[in-house]
Amino acid sequence: MYEKQQKQETIMKTFLLFIGLMLVISRPAIAGPLFDSLSDEKRSLIRTLIQDHFPDSTLSGDEQAEELAWFAHAAMELKGTEISVLSEQLPTHDYEARVLAPAFSKLTEIPVTHDRKPEGEVIRQINLQRIMAAKGRYDAFVNDSDMIGTHARSGWALALKIG
């Protein structure tokens, strides 16, 4: 059980990092041969994602391709693992569910279900899973910062650091 939880946490860290990088890309990627080492199909997918979904960036197309190639490589051993996320119905989360989650799923082959519900339902689901103290329907919740105290007190806060 602990191993499965650790695997899910790794996936969520990768997914959240992906969202963060796509929303706030502000510096170039470390140059490297990651993109060139991918299959033709994966390279084509990355080019399509950049062209269709991420054309406006401070990064060049090559730098974006290298960033996305990093995600493809990092997720290889987690391929096929599924994650489920619940967030509030807000335009930002609609974009995450409509664009970022499918892009992440295609790129990493980690299926993401990203549900959006009214704030009250998100809080109800969080409390339900916390009370049950067991794996519920959702692996992660994306919600307002006013829930930080609740997550910290319940031990649900996950430090997003790599290394």
C-alpha cells in the first residue's frame, strides 16, 4: 500500500510541476538531447502540443520541446498509472482539465481524470476522504489557499520538492 501511495505522489508531483511550468514558464530549459532521443511519434506529439496549445511562451520552440521531453522521460516508469483530480469550477481549472490534463496524459501515457465541481462539493469530498482516512476517489485536490490549514492539520500537505 505504501509503495502505491508513493507512486501516486510521484505522479501528482510530476503533474503539478507540469501544470506550473505550462502556466508560468519564465526561464529556458537546460539544453539537452532529451527531445532527440524520443520516438518520432512522441516528437510529433510534442510539436503539435506546442503549436496547438502553448504557442505563447518565453521559451523558444526548441526549449519548449526539451521541457516537454523531460516530462515524457520522467514518466516512463509510471506509464499506465491513473490519477484522478478534483478542483473547483473556475476558468483556470477548466483550462487545466480541458487542455493541460489531456496534454499531460498524451505526453506521459498517465491517464488523468480531472473533475470540476462547485467549491462546497470539493470541500465535502476532501472531508469525506479525510474522515475515511483511506484512498478515496481522488488522488489530489486543487483548491483555494484557504484550505492550507486544513490540509496541514490533517497531514495531507505534500511538499513538492524534487530530490
